[in-house]
Amino acid sequence: MAEVIFMPRLSDTMEEGTVVKWHKKIGDKILEGDILAEIETDKAIQEFEAEYNSTLLYIGIKEGETAPVNSLLAILGSENEDISSLLKENQIKKNNNKKKIFISPLAKKIAFEKGISLENIKGSGNNGRIIKKDIEKYNNHLSEKVDHSNMRKIISKRLINSQMESPHYSLFLEIKMDNLIKLRESINEMNYLKKISFNDLIVKASAIAIKENPKINSSWTEKSILYHKNINIGIAVALEDGLIVPVISNVDEKSLIKISLEIKEKVRKAKEKKLNELEGSTFTVSNLGMFGIDSFTSIINQPNSCILSVGRIKKKPIINNEKIVIGHTTKFTLTCDHRMIDGAVGSDYLKCLKHLLQEPLKILL
């Protein structure tokens, strides 16, 4: 008997999915475990596997198309099986009503390269055919419509909810970084396979400071405050479509080298949209120092109670032992949810972080 396969819910927050690629075509034999398609969710691109032997009889969502969860994705069954009743039941339309677009091959190539949708372009060629100058004219308009990606939709919803649900406030602290710079240079002179970054050191120090200030590691629920035992730090990573937060679990229990390698691997997977470890963070670090930003505030990554924003290392005159010398500082911002993190608690955390970064050997002990 033929079976309808619906768009699966591949993550807790997924509301719709985009078919990136079909690995099978209609009429192909399918074995249990075969990859049917690659589906982009709000977080990553995931492979969708067949659960039993069958034949692909119908494709309901074509490559590049987006559809809500539980939309008809495909129909599997026996070879040459009649699926007309299933098509009728699910009210499937075979796209016969789509308006055919007449366009020259050169215009089509230019539109594809520039990512221009053809739906709103009026052709000036014979019989309304779209030609090169139509594409160029449209491309010179001041505005261009770009449909929201699944990721951008989810980011928008989460940020709005975070701002509305939790009362944000921010604490600011400038920390001397000269000793941390010297420690990093000493570590990297040992010629490990991968270089340790300042972010690696800051993430490790953040976890240690959380361990000494456990109230920071919390989440708000309607009936209670959850104090988490594991210190799982989310690392904010900028992608073309928006922001994604890979999670490094049990950071306080891991060596600096292991943290560094895990961050690099998860950032690589995130940029390739092949990362699934995006849930379970208890604290988030967002570092824009590599983009030349001095300081900034962030919106809390729910259900975390805090997010740490890290600016660039800046060379400047500082006072040291009553003398003005040239040193290096970084501005840190801790944004907190006031429902559970009072100012004194957040201040204690930042003071502890400052102590660790200015005496960084304690990060390694």
C-alpha cells in the first residue's frame, strides 16, 4: 500500500522546511536507510532517510520550495501503484496552474547569478519575453525583495519574545588583557595542531566564573527558577542567513585544548549547516572583537539568564602603579534577566571573570 510522507518536524522549533536536494527521482527504487532528501530547518540542513524498501511515486515539494511541517513531501509505495486516490485525498495540485515564464537564456543566466526572482519582471521582448535589458533595469532599482529564510524567521520570533518576556539590563566592565595576551602567546609557542584563540580562553574563564557564581547558570519558568548543574556555553556564530548558537557542554570540566578543538569543529559544521548540537545552552558568549567592535549589548538567548558580549582587544594608555603606560583592554558587557539575576549577582560574576582574565594561569589550573 502506498504511503504519504509528510514534511517532518526535525527540531523542536521547526515550523517549516525547505527541500535543498532530492537524492531520488520518481520511479527510483528505495532501500531502508537510503537518503531521500536534504531538508533545511531553522537550524541546519539535515538528511531525511527512508524507513523501508519502496519506490518513489510522487514528489510533493520540489527542490528549493518551502512548506509547513506536515505538508505532503512525497508518496512511497509499490512500482506502478495507482496513487490517484491519495492525490485526491490530500488535495494535491501538480503545478499545472503556474504561469509559464518566457525568458531568453542570457537573461535567465543573469537573473540566476544575481538571485533575482522572475515573478515580478515584465518582459519587453516579443510576446512579453524577458530579455537581458529587463533584468538589468530591474536590478538597478533601489529596492530588491529577498524572502525571509527559515533561520531569519525563527531569529526574529525568538528575539522579539526574549525582549518582551524578560526584563533586560546590562553591566559593563573594562578588563586589562596584557597577561592573557602573554599566556596565549606562551601556549601557542608550544606548536599545538590548532592555535588557541582569545575566545577559547574567554569561554573557559566564563565557565569557571559561572562555577563560582552558580546563580548565573539558571533559567526562569512560570513556577520556579531552574539552577543547572551542567555548564553548557552557547557560542554565537554569524552566518549569511543570521545567527546560530552551537553549544559546548560541560565546559568547566574540559581542557582548554579540547574546548578549542570543539569550538572550531562546531563553528565549521554550523557554517556548513550540518550542526545539530544547538539545544541545551545555559549561558551564551557573543564575541564581535574580531569585527573591530569596541563594545555592544546582546539580547538574551532564551532560556538562558545571561549573555556575555565581548569587544575587541584595544591598545591604549592605562594607569599602572600610578604611572601611565601603554596596555591592552577589552570591554565586556553582561546582559541579564532581572527576574532572576540581580545587579549584585551579575556584578560578582563580572568581578570573578575579571580576576581570572587578569591572572589567567588560574584558567588552566
